[in-house]
Amino acid sequence: DAGVHSKAWYAATCDRKMAEDALYRSNKDGSFLVRKSSGQDSRQPYTLVVFYNRRVYNIPIRFIESTRQYALGREKSGEERFDSVAEIVENHQRTSLVLIDSQNNTKDSTKLKYIVRVS
């Protein structure tokens, strides 16, 4: 269990568009939520959705079968791994999360500050 179901930031029934709309409405840098990923893929069960600088970032949360841990984004050497999705969120409430914009090839970073609830 990823430790998401009792969390205020977990939007269980939310799709990508609903999540993005809710974050645009919040309009606060560091607003975030976690939703189920669109593709039903056990290796990428959740998506961390973050608002920063008038943009919404959808960051895949991967499940690593071999270690039963979670990590953000594409696999990379030396990546941070966590025992639950809740640990990822708690970590990035304290330390900045790097946001990579693949279209404009820019990097930003923000902490997860404001929980967005999808109505």
C-alpha cells in the first residue's frame, strides 16, 4: 500500500483534466495533489500534479518492483527512492522538487506547499 488513501492530498476519483483545472483555479505556486495515473500501469500507479509559475506539471510516480519502493519521473541513476508515496510528499514539503519542462527545456523547483482538493 502506497499510504495514499487517508491523505488530504490524494484525489482518488480525479482524472488529469480535473486535477489540472483544480490546480489552475488554486493559482498558487507549490499547489499539488496526487491522483491515479491515467494508464492502468502497475509500474506507474500514481501521478504527482504540481502547479508552478502558471503551469501544471504531471510527474509520474513509479513503483519499483525489485525494491518495492517509489520514485518520481523517469528512471535515473542515483535517484531518490521512497517506501511510500506519502514519504515522497512529506520529503518534498521540506525539500524542493525539481520541475522539468520538456517542451521549453527549462528547470524550476518548488516545495509542495498547498494541498488542492478537487470538488
